[in-house]
Amino acid sequence: MTEEREIVVDARQLSRRFGSLVAVEDVSFSVARGEIFGVLGPNGAGKSTTIRMLCGLLDPSGGSATVVGYDVAKQPDRVKERIGYMTQRFSLYEDLTVEENLRFFAGLYGVPASERRKKVDLTLEKTGLGTRRKQLAATLSGGWKQRVALASSTIHEPPLLFLDEPTAGVDPVSRREFWESIHRIAAEGTTVLVTTHYMDEAERCHRLAFVFRGRVLSLGSPQEIVDACQLEVVELATDDGLRAATLLRSVSGIDQVSSFGHELRVVSRMPEASELVERTLAAHGVRTSWLRPARASVEDAFVSMVNAEQAEGAAAGGGAA
């Protein structure tokens, strides 16, 4: 029998309007303790608005949500006391050292004065920042600033950590190290809710909500979401990539064609996509060096769902005209 896990975030038909603009519409999901839950979507999809409502920073226009046991609309201050919050714009005090920044945020988050020195020392050691403790924040690289920002957001050991586009503009090595830190934090029992538009980061989450135009398109583990789309993927190499891509994009049933040098990646909702691609290219005299099936990715699934939503919206708009 599977042990029932504690629910830390429970959003039910959460909505937010700004005048006539519907930024978030009937968003529902739950997040269990110790889970890394990703909210994935393009810029303007409603991710940050959703996070701000769950943090108690923005009142919902409709629906409800409880976060760490508190109602976000009725008890926003209690929510804020129990969470950590980090965004891509998280501001360190650049004229303070790493140690001084941590001490400041420990006070801001309510760590008792008698415990702050011990908590700062422990955090410096745990996060690998010990050798930088006396360094001014202004002189740190982007990756080190990000590490200090994460340490500052978690120094009070919150049960829930919100990360809103935390790795935007950070180099690939620092991004990888950051995600290793996130998995360590989650393994220690902290629940993490992260928004991102990076598809490779989505693969690192335990579960995902795909958000587009303020609505949830799909919910589940990365593999569950990919499987639900029932996509067939084909990769091939050809010296006539531009012509091959043009031909394949005109074929009904082929959803996406992406170029990678002399290689193409073709995504289809049709069964036996390999045969369809091979037959189409052969009929027009396009030769391939090799052609093989490939694994569908979270990015393939997301783009496919967005394309379907846009096509449905265009059809509905055309019908209403």
C-alpha cells in the first residue's frame, strides 16, 4: 500500500484577472512534501502570476489555494512566514559581503538573533560558500550570486521554496550546479515549486504542469506527459536539409520539423512516422545518410500541445468571423 504524502500546495480553480485580461484561468494542481514541481510555459503564460498568488503576494480573482496549511487569500502573512522565495531578479545587497547578506536575510526571515551566527556558519559550510564569506556580493560572478541568493532564500529552512525563473541568464555549468542543489534540498524534505521555460529543466522535475495562455494543458510526471501525447519521433541526416524540411512540413500529420546542421528531427502524431518520412523524401528524390526512430522529449510534447491549442483557437476564431 502506497503511503499517503502530505499535500503542501493545493490550488483549486485558481484564477486571476487584470481588468478584461485573464492571466490565469481555473488552474488546479497539488504538490506533495519533498516534491520538485515544475510550472512550465512560455513567457506570458501565467506562471509568475500563479506563483505570486500562491505566495500570498497577489489576491486571486477566483478559486482557492492552501499553501503550507494556510489559505492564501485569508492568511497571506502566515504563508509568507513559512516559505522561501527566489526569482531571477532576487536582489543581493552588493555592498555587503556574502556573510553579511546571509545574516541580513536570516533576520528578515525571522531567525532568532541568538541563532543567526550559527545558522549563517552552517549555511556557508553546507552550500560551499565558506571561502567566499568575506567577498563583496558585487564582485561575485552570476553563478556565485545565484548560489548566495538560494542560500539566502532557504536560510530559515522553509518547508516550501518558490523559484520563479531562477536560472534565466545563468551559464549552463551554473544551471547544472543549481539543479543539483535543488535536488539536495528536496531530498532533505523541502518542497520546491519552480517556474521555467527551459525544457531541459522541466525534465529534472518530479512532476509538471504545462501552462499556456493561463490554463493548464497537461499535468503529471515528465514521462507521463510525453506518453499522453502519443508522439512518434524520427531523426535523419541528409545533405539536402532545407528541401527535406520544406517537404516534410507540408505533409499532413507531421507536427514539427527541426533542423540541427545536416540532421532533422521530425515529430508526428501519426503511427509509423518513419515510413511516412522515408516515403515522402524518396518520392521527391531526397537521399538520407541514415534515418531512425528517437525518444520523444518534454519539449516535443509541449510544442505539440501548444501547436494544437493555437490551431484550435484559429479554427474557433475563423468559425466565429
